[in-house]
Amino acid sequence: MTDFELARANQLRAAQRKAETLFHAIEARGLVRPGISEKTLNEDIYALAKEMYGISTYWHKRIVRAGKNTLLPYDDNPPDLTLGGDDILFLDLGPVFEDWEADFGRTFVLGADPLKLKLKHDVGQAFVDGKKFFEESPDITGCEFFDFIVSLAKESGWEFGGRIAGHLIGQFPHEKIDKDKVTLYAHPESHLRMRSLDENGRLRHWILEIHFVDREREIGGFFEELLTV
């Protein structure tokens, strides 16, 4: 890796570490609690991020999903729900740190429901397994990677709930093709080699996005983190 590419990778890692620290603070300050609405929790997280890092820019909408809303993928905009005492929820944030994007998602479980706790565990383990598979597959395409992540959902007894299993990340705004929601994603129809260079001849960096659901029980779990670098 050249010095230029190493510097880019370090910036992405730094942004991701800050996002992870923000998530720890969300939990440590008890923001995720019964009786709070998704909308209010979203506002509280925005205020905390601004307090900690001065963040006011997000490259995608901030997502707080609880209860049956955890079944829904990114593009949906469901009605506001209030967190219950034995609830499951996930957060998906895309803060921009000094022009560098982060994307971070985690599942939280209120109470001790064993199935919800298993779901939280399984999406985290799927990230570990997906990252290992990516590292061992130098020529993998977006559709091949998507299929592998879907297989992990089935192996652990869930359904994959997302339309994609990953996307690019980088300096804000990252590389996109206008009106194309397939090519630069880990999408079932994307034949892009994920390690191909971008339009400027630079390494592409990816986020792995895990969304497992149980539609009968109306619960979903989510885990999202930097896949490459």
C-alpha cells in the first residue's frame, strides 16, 4: 500500500473509531431506555454527537428502529415507536468526521429475552465471519459477497432482511453512480469485483451491513462496520 493509500485508510479508521466511541457513550449515558420514542432518541444522539465531536453532518439519514420497525430496511420510513421494557432496537449512523465518512450500526436489547439476545449475538458473529470470508476471497464480486452473507443468516436460523450487504465508504461524498443502486454495492446483481480500483485509480473501501430478521416474531438485528482497511 502506498503512503497515499495508507493515509486514506488511516483517516477512515480514525473516523470509525470515533463512531464506535460515540456508540459506547450512547450506552454509557443510558440514552437507550424504555419509554423513549425513536424520534426522541434520534434527537438525543444527534445532541450527544454534536457535544462530543461537533458533528452536524451525516452522509445518510440517522436510523433508530425499535420493535417491529427493526424488520424494515434502510429505505423505509416507518411510524415512530416507543421503546418497551423488553424491546430490541438498532441504530445506524453515518457521521462525517472532518470530511471522512463513518458508518456504524449496532443492536441493543432491553431485558433478557433469549431469542433477542441470540439475534444480537448472531449479527455480530456474521460480521466476523463475513470479514474473514472477504479477506480470503481476493477476487470476490458484490453479488458473491451478498450471497455469502445471506447464507450466514440461514445458517443461524434467520432471514436476511436487507436489500444490500454492504457499500462503499470514503471521503465525503464517496463514489457513486447517479441513479445506480446496484454496481457499487454488495448487491445480488452487482458483478463488480470489490477490490477493483475506483474512478480515480484508488483502492475502494467497503462497509459490511448485516440485517437479520424473524418476520413471524417481528424482530430484527443489525450490525454495520468498516470491512476493509
